[in-house]
Amino acid sequence: QVQLVQSGAEVKKPGASVKVSCKASGYTFTTYYMHWVRQAPGQGLEWMGFINLSADTTGYTQKLQGRLSMTRDTSTSTIYMELSSLISEDTAVYYCVREEGGVAVPKQRFDYWGQGTPVTVSS
Amino acid sequence: EIVLTQSPGTLSLSPGDRATLSCRASQSVDSRQLVWYQQKPGQAPRLLISGASTRATGIPDRFSGSGSGTDFTLTINRLEPEDFAVYFCQQYGGSPPYTFGQGTKLEIK
């Protein structure tokens, strides 16, 4: 079965960077788009960006351009999300999510979610 | 940016009741790109409905979705205890391409 297992909670100081991992299993890793979505405490969901695991291309929300980087390691079926120059507003639970359908027929919806990684930014 | 506004913010009902949740878009959304998710405390969201009205695999038929243009509705008939959760709508289109509503909390009365 499909599983997305994320790395553990992080506490960072303002200005630092955080790198969160997401290990995928149960499907052919490189045939899907993967996304990152975050949820600030008590708030709704915010889409951050995607990585095409086949072409190794990425797209990020304009709000986070310049601070966000998504990468993949096909040898371990793992994707990474790195956010730099952290501010308090980056405090959130970060989810890796799989886009249903695969790169051949993307469906623009998210069928599997990781368990979430809490990131706290505090001095 | 397409803004999705969900109402009500909190809905208090009893098991066996019918729940009606609204998702209103700031501009017209292709109904094929309107999705609903359910999130229980401490858990990741779960895909419920796609294409505004198509239930995801394993979702009971007491869940139904409808709507078009800027107004979409999630209806849950005969509420079960496990249905009390937060529900989010999501759309694809525009910039950023994916946006979510702020959520409706369905709580036990």
C-alpha cells in the first residue's frame, strides 16, 4: 500500500533553514507529482509547491519563491522540502502529498498524505 | 488568486442529522477541479470527493457533493460519530494553482 513517511518535528530559530524529508513506498516513485502543503496552527491549508518526480522539475508558490526548494532522491524514493530564512509565520505542520493520477494523467487533487512534520520557528 | 470561503465556520449537529457545508469561490471554478477533504484531529486530510460530486474510493454514500460555478456544497446524510471532523474544499486553477478553504468544523451538539 502507498505510504508517505515524513521526518520528525523540528524547532528552528528565525533566519535558519529547515529540511523535511518524505519517504515514499508502495508505488512507482518517479511516475507521480509530489506536493508540499502546510497548515499553520488553527488555520487552513496552504499549497507550497510541487516536484515532478519524472522530469525533476519544480514549481513553487510565488509567496515562497527564493526561500523554498524541493528535491528528490530516486535511489531512496525520498523527496525533500527545504525552507530557508525562516520567520515565525512559517510555524506550521508540513505535509508531503501525492497528486492522484501520475505525471501522465495528473488529476489536480491529493490522494495520499504524509503524517505531517511540525516545524516551530521561535527565538 | 481564487479565494474559497467556507461556511459556516462551525456546525453543531447530532448523530443522525444532515449536514450541509458550503464552499464559495471568489471567481468561477471548473467543477471538475473542486475537491473536498476530511481532516480528523491529529491526522492528515483524507480525499473525500473530487470533481465536485464523485466520491473517492471507500467513501460511504451518505457523503455527496454538488454545485457549479462559484457555489459548491458538501452534504452528509445521517451523520455518524466518525463524521465529526473538519472539512476543507480545494480548487485547482489560477495562481497559485491550488487553494483551499479555511475549513468547516463539524462538531457534536
